[in-house]
Amino acid sequence: KADRSQRQYGHVDQTKGRAKTADEMHVQLREETLTPVKQSVQAGEVQVQKVVHEKQQEVPVSLRHEEVVIERHAVDRPANANDMDDMTDQVISVPVYEERAELQKQSRVTEEVTIGKRAQEEQQTLTGTTHHEHLEVNQTGDARVQGDTGSTGKARTTQSWSEVMPTYRSHWQQSHGTSGGKWEDAEPAYRYGYEMRNDPRYQGRRFEDVEPNLKQGWGQTQSGAKTTWDKVSANVRDAWNEMTH
């Protein structure tokens, strides 16, 4: 037989050309974190446009014009010889003037518009889902495990509810059997606590830290629709803490 240092396990490591030996078995636990990355994108556009409108205006103006004034006065005096010599037809022209107005357009600046941009800051909260890896040790048969296997300090063997139910029932009867209740009414809460305690999302965590998640999950189950969290939380906590004893 090959000794411990020569035995190979798992898949072939392409860099080594062979599988790993017992001394090379390492598991890395990783987790994801969220980091905001800023980038500029066009959120919209503002157009500033000059539009010409027409309107009718009335401008009052005073205009002058000339009129011919004819005044006649009765006279009775002798005419002299000179007045009689040019006694012929005569036309006298009197020019008459008037003012006329035309409108002239003149442009004036009535307003100045300055167009610019300035940056404003606002606080936003981004929500994302991350994943993290944890170590879960399951043992079968007579295999023994030593060392740090988790927060409980021992390897956890995941069993079905039917396998562990008698233990929880006995514990409930010792603690609550004299209260007049029925195990059948308490069992859904105990089973929920046991199964959630084994859920990879919650393994190794305290009940107080995950109770909001458990409450939400209970409300989505068929049992939760019949019984409120306030009525079952004590039994769920009991099952949860019992697993760590």
C-alpha cells in the first residue's frame, strides 16, 4: 500500500500532472463584496432655442400739415393807374406741405441668457446580492474529525427530520408537556428551526442575527399562513439552540 504522503485524491491537477496528496489538500473559502463603480452616462438633454414671435404694435406720432388760409376783406378805395395796367388773368401757386411718417425697425438687446452646467451630488443606496463560501463538514459511518470544523467546535452530521424528530419531541415533552399542548401543533415550528439551522445561509450564525430572515421565510410557508411568527418563534428558537448544545 502507498503511504499517506503518496496517496492521491480528487481530480488531476494539470499543473502537477497528478491528483493532490493528503498534504496538498487545501480548501479556500471566498466571499464576494460590493464596490460601487461610477461611470458617466447621458441621462437626458436640454435644448435652449431662440424662437421669433410676431406681434402688432401701435406707435402714436404727431404729424403736421399745412393748410391754405384765405381771408377776404371788403375794401373801398380808388385804384391807381398801375393797378389797372396789369389787369390780366393771374394764377398764384401756394405750395402746401405735410409730414408723413414711416416705421423703422431698430434692434435692442433686452436680456442676456448664460448657459452652463454644474454638478450636483445626491446619495443613493445600491442593492446587490453577494455570495460567500463556508466550510461544511459531514461525517458518515465511524469517520472521526478533529480540529476546527465550525463555530460549534464539532462536525455536524446532517440527518433527516424523521431521524431527529424523536429527540426533539422528547425534549419538548420534558419542557412543555405539562402545559396541555400537543406535539403535533409544535412540530412544524421545531422542524422549521432544525431545517433552517442546517441551511447553508444560516449555518454557524446566532438565532438573534437571522431571526428577521426566519420570520420572513416562515410567513411564506404553508404553516406560516396558519400560525403567526409570534406564536411559533419560541419553538423555532428552542430547536435552533438545541442543535448547538
